[in-house]
Amino acid sequence: MLHYNFYESKNQSKQLLVMLHGFISDATTYHSHIERIVEHTNVLTIDLPGHGLDTSSMDEVWDFPFITRQLDEVLIQYQTYDVFLLGYSMGGRVALYYAIHGNETLSGLLLESTSAGIQNETDKVERAQVDAARAKVLEIAGLDIFVNDWEKLPLFRSQYNLAPEIRQSIRNNRMNQDAHRLAKALRDYGTGHMPNLWPHLS
């Protein structure tokens, strides 16, 4: 089962906000927000396979059906709540897949900086190759070099404007991950391995 933490609301809310992080991060990325959020609702933070305190077996294939089954095992314990699933980036892709294929009914879905999958098969294959190349860098060069390159991606340019202590906190979170488990996460459920969910959306 996935590693998770439950934070009880201060106002006896029957709502539960389940928060899924992005790649090369973990549930602690949301910690600075928890105190404010529990003023209104219960919170559940989850470490996705290969991240944080997750202990998913490296012998398993961490594909989207696998993660959905793992989320089912967690969320079945909270059936009395109105569940709202939030996902950022990689976590958003997992959240969307779960909303379509998971067993538990959701009351809401919040997606940030994510995708419903790559529609063009050629583009999908190319992205899978990018994911595989990044996984190889993680395994050969190690986390420090990978993170240095990762932080230079145009995607994260806006983070240069953050206060130094916040940028350092984000970097520390990235550096606390395990390179080999991150590599497996990229290979098993990176963007290039996500099923195309566009046909499932109305």
C-alpha cells in the first residue's frame, strides 16, 4: 500500500482533499499548506511509487492500473468522506486516470499543470524515449547532476523568482529522493507511458 498521512479538519468537515505530488517530489511538498487547509477540510497526502517514503516493490510494474489499485486500497478506508482528488503534474495524470478507472467515487477533481495523455502515437514513443534517457541519467550520473539539469528546464524558470529559502526547500525535497526509484517511476508511469485519456473526457 502507498505511504500516506491523514490530517483531520478543525471543523468536523466530511470532505477529504487527497493531494498527489509531481515527479521528483513527495507528499512533504504540501506540508506548508496543511495548517491552512485543515481549517476547512480533512487532508490526505500520498507518496506516489518511487517517491518519498513509498515502499512499492521494485519487482512490480508501477503502471497506471497498479497505482489505481494502490489508491483504491487507501481510499476505501475513507468511504464516509466526500473525496476531492488533487494532482500536480505527474500526480495530476495519476489523478485523472483514477477518476476514470478507480473504484471510489470522487466528489471533485483538481488538476494542475498536467495532461490527459499524448494523442499522437509517434509523439508518445518519442516522449517514452525521453523518459528512458532521463532514467538512465539518474542511474548513471546520480541525483545531484540530474537535479541540476532538471532545475534549468524552462518549465521551472519562474522558480528563480522565489525567495532563496523556498528555492532551497524545493531543492532539498528533490535531493531527498532515491535516483533508482525515480528512474523506475519514469520508465513505468512517465508521460510517455500514460494511456491516452482524451477519448474518455466529455
